[in-house]
Amino acid sequence: MTADNKTSGRRAAVTKFVAAAAGKVEAFYFAFGQDDVFLFLDLSENIVAAALLLVNNSGGNVRATYTPIPACAGMSGGWSQSSGSTLMIEAP
């Protein structure tokens, strides 16, 4: 299996996992350093992100953290409730 097949398989697995929680993967980036993957997800609520983290981290093979990103409603509208988030994943 080539590196490209492995990465596309990981991306497909994450997309399927997030879709099972009625979410969408907006962006998927591989990185070097402390974090191996950065995900930008569109989730309905923060509780959905918490549930994904609990399921994901319970296996012990991956450690993920969650940082909500507020969505800007517009120039004069201020901040709206966040539906976007970033999830950072690293191998233990």
C-alpha cells in the first residue's frame, strides 16, 4: 500500500466517523510535530464534538483535542454560535 492510499484511507475513515454524527469534514490537513492531523468540522453542537472525542479517545490509539471556533456573523452582527471546530489528533 502506498503512502497516498494510507492517507486517503484515513481521510475516508474520519469522514465516515464524523458523518455518523451528522457532521461534515470541512478540511483535513496532515502535519508534522506534536499534532499529526488538523480537522475542521461542521458539527451541529459542541455536545456532538464531545461525544466524538469520547468515542475516539476511548480506544487509546489516538489522542484528540477540541477547540471551538466562533463563526463571525458579519461586520456589524458580532459573533454567532459556533458550528465550526478544529480537532487535533496525534498518535500516542
